[in-house]
Amino acid sequence: MFANEYSTCNSPASVRFTRLATWAGVVLLFLHLTSTVAFSQRVDKASDVPRPPNHAAKHIDPSSTFKVDCNKNGSINAELAMLTNTSMTRGVTILVSGTCNENVLIQGFDRLNLVTASLGTSINDQSQGTKATVDIEDSQNVTVHGFTINGGAFGVVCGSTSLCYLSGNTIQSSVSNGVLVSAASNAVLVGNIIQNNGGAGLVVNLNSSANSNYDTFQSNVDDGIRANQGHLFAGASTVQNNGGDGIVAIYHSDIRLGGCTISGNLNTGIAVLRGSEAGISGTTVTGNALDGSPGSGSVVRELQRKQYHRQPQWHRRQLPATVPGYTGCVDEYRRRQNQLH
């Protein structure tokens, strides 16, 4: 189009300009195609390289990657201290291998990836249950991936307005809760197994939030998941065989569940209490026990709002005794009134 427009001019300068513009367009198109092919080849090659499955992975810089082998006197805490002392607290990856017998404190970091370099890498409590095994405080975009985390007062703490990503870990045998998200912090959990802890599997409190996807919370002494003044979204996670409720929301918490399986818990499957609210879709709640009666699913008590399967919101006195697709979803207020009569 441009060549035709300029060709109406008879001046040699216009002709020269037209030819230059045409050749420049050809060159630019060639360079664009070449760079596109090269980029696609780089993407294909990069896709073969194992990466930690987390949001912070795109920030990994090979020049800021460090290795710790705990079987050769390496220490995660020592590496963190070195990085802090040299002001290298942003965009750092630590590849860890071996058995690490220490309580790890991560504080004041941004875009830190703590990733296993080999299978079977573990972090083990050395405080006799008085400290968290992994404690993340005042940090942003911290990823912990692939570890077996044993013992501690808590397995993992995400606190002090931190943003934490936990993926592919086994977190077990803590004195209290497996994972604690507290003090206006946010955590994303993907593909973890959180089991055999002395408290709940996951606790979200004090205006914090957690997003759980494809996690398993099992055989914990207390609840599988508890939101206490917190916010929870769980998608395709399994909550089973815990000693308390499967999932409980209390004190003005809100929970959203999609595609979860909640079964075999010793109290209710889902409990929504004291001004909390829940939105639940496509979730199986079965085989839980309420007051010794196997098969009961959910209890709601002192409720503000509740949603099931995208139905309109009901107040407590309007909530149906049984919600289709659930086992024994009962209004606790109405259940107790029936017992009195």
C-alpha cells in the first residue's frame, strides 16, 4: 500500500524512499521470523529442564543459585545467614540435599526458592518441639518445595504478613498444627501431604488466607483444616481420617470448597460456626461421625450466610435440613431444638 501511494510521486527522492522503505520492511519481517523461531526453540529446550512448580520459579537466576548438602556439614540456616549478611535477600534459589537437622528461620527475604536437589531430602526439628521446623516471617514470595518436614511445634509457619508457596512437601509429626498461616499472611499449597500432626493439619487465622489445591490432610489429631478469623479456598483437596472436624470455619471466617473429598473424620465433615460463611460446590462429604453417628456430614451453627451448589443464601432458620448431594447437612440450632422436644 505504501509503495503504491508513494509511486504517484515523480521525484527520484520519493522513489528512493519507497525502495528503502520496502527493503526495510523485508529486513524487519525476516528478523521477526528468525527471532520467533529461535525463541520457540529456546522454549522447547527450556521445557525439558526440571523446575520447581511455583509462582516464583520464573524469577530463578542461575547466578543467584546456591547449594547446600546437609550430609556434608551443610546448613540451610548458615546459607541464609550468609545471604543476609551480604544483602543477597532477593531472587535467590537454594538447592538442598541430604538430611538437615535444624529449625529453619527465613526472615526478610523476597523471591526465595528453597528447593530439594534430590529425593528424600528432609528438614528435622532439633528443638524438641518448641520451635517451628520451618518458620517464614516478614518475607514475600518464598517457595518451599519437595521436602519431608518432620516434627517441631509446627511443621511450617507462614507469619508476619508473609507470602508463602508450599508444594510437593510431606509435613508431619509436629506437636501442634502441621501448617500455620497467621498474622495477615497468605499461603498457596499445592500437592502436599500433611499428616500425623498433634493439632490440625492446616490452620488459617488472624486475617490470613490460604489456597489449597490437590493437598491431602490426613490422620491429624485435631481438625483437617481450620479457618479461625481467616479465609480458605480448597480445590480438589482430600481431608480424611482426622480426629476432629474435616474442615471448620469459626469466628467470621469464610471458606470456598470445590471438588474436595471429606471423609472418615471423627467429628463433622464441614462445620461452619460463629458468624462464618461457606460456598461449597462439587464436594463429596461422606462417612464422617457426628456425636457418634457415622455418616453425618456437616453442621452449621450461629450462621451469617451459607451457600451450597450456587443456591441463594439462607439464614440459619431458613436453611434446609438436608442439602442435596451432602450427607446429613443439618442446622445445629434446629437439631438441638428437636432433641429438647
